[in-house]
Amino acid sequence: DGADHLAERKVFLRAVSPQTVKDVWTERFRNHAERILGDVAPLGSADLMQAYALPLSGECLKELTGLTNVGYADIDAWSQAMIEGIANYAGDPLVEARVKRLESEGRN
């Protein structure tokens, strides 16, 4: 993708290098996984996407981004809106409105 892409990658490359993943992120992500599994285990059964994968990915993204004062559901909503907005090739006004509303909430 050229020099522009490389310049953007350099901003965060050290934070996600294999060594940093080993030294920093693995333990933090494992702690989130164990805590969330501890919450799910007493349920006996659960939708693993909703009860485990969604909270885990949200908590890990919070760690990576430093947005630790928001809930994982907020991270998920913002991420989903971004994905939908990027893929809104048809220009669906409902999708656009949702993306703009969540962008506004994220700035506040």
C-alpha cells in the first residue's frame, strides 16, 4: 500500500510486535479470558459468541486502544458500526444514520 500505509503501521507496530505480544498482551488477554470464563461457567450453558467471544474481544480491544473507561458492548457497537459504514456501498440511509449516531457517542 505504499509509504502512507507504512507510515500508519509504524505508529502502532511496536505495540503489536511478537515480542510485545509475548511480554505484555498474552498475560492480559489470558486474564480477561479466565475472568469471563469464570462468569460463564456457573451458567451451565450459554451462547459462546455472546457470553464469551464478544466480551473477550471487547476487553482485549479496550486494552489495546487504552479505552478502558468504556464497556465492551460500546467497543462492539462502535466496531460494528464502522464495519457496516465501510461496507455501506448502497448508501443505505439507516446504516449511515446509525454510524453517525455512534460516532457522535464515541466523541462524547
